[in-house]
Amino acid sequence: MTVWADDEIIARIRAYAEAEQLPPPAPAEAVAELEAAVGHPMPPLLRRLYCEVANGGFGADEVVSLTYSGEWFSEEESLIKIQQEWSTPDEQLDLYPNHILPLATVGCAIWWHIDFSTPEGRMWGWDPNALCERHRLFPERFTLAEWLADWLQGNRTFPEGPDVPDCPDC
């Protein structure tokens, strides 16, 4: 995957956001609210995109809005709402850390996630259709910047679950 500087990614997504009439940027207070709930800072590139460019809708699979924007991207109202739902005791399993949040869906319940505990925004995949409960959430081989640069070049990647031949449940 191509690596671009954050400023180049932001400039290109800003042009896309203007052409597609995406929602205006989200308030910085919403980032602070989410960071407090997650216990980790938002990866800087994602923070800049939400606060300087658009409140969701960018990326191959339309990144979910940070706050409710009047438009639903990735079939969800907002990232803050997702985090609240996933962190309730009935929903949050020990297998799925609070610092890894859903970011965009590719359909069929398959999601891209982002790791708030990594400054570069390590991407993760979620596929409940192909793997057992322990392996449904898996680290990907690239960062948010690489994922976005790939999209900006006209490509669309899909989460690739791990090969776990020793798991009797997969």
C-alpha cells in the first residue's frame, strides 16, 4: 500500500468531501468525549479528518459520523453511539477491547475497526460470518493512512481474517 503524508490525505479527502457535499466537521468536544469514554486518544489523522474535513462519509466504505450529522454512514448514527452500545455490560465481551472501535462497514455485518491505542490508527477487521468468536476481530496489516491512501487511489480492500488452522472452532 502507498504511504502518503497526513496533509496530502487530508487535502484529497477535503476535495472529495466538497464534491460529495459531506457533512461539515464535527466539534472537537465530541472527540474529547469519545476519547474519555475509550480511555485513549483518537489517532491524530482521524481526529483531523473529523474536526477539519467532514463528520463522516469519507473512505471506500463511508466512515461513520463521529456525532449524529443527519446522515447515516456505514448503517450507524455515530461513532459515539456505537461506542456507547458496545461498552455496555451486556454487549462488551472481554474478547473485544474498548479501544478498538468500528469505523465503517463493508456489508454483511463485516466491519473495519480502528485501534485508538495506536497513534497511527492500526486497522482491524471484524467478520462474524467466517470465524469463531475469538477470531472475529483481527488485526490488519495496515494503518488508517494506508487504508485511506489505497481508497484515494481507487482501490477497495476488504478485511482478511487470519488463517487459524489450530482453532477447532474456526
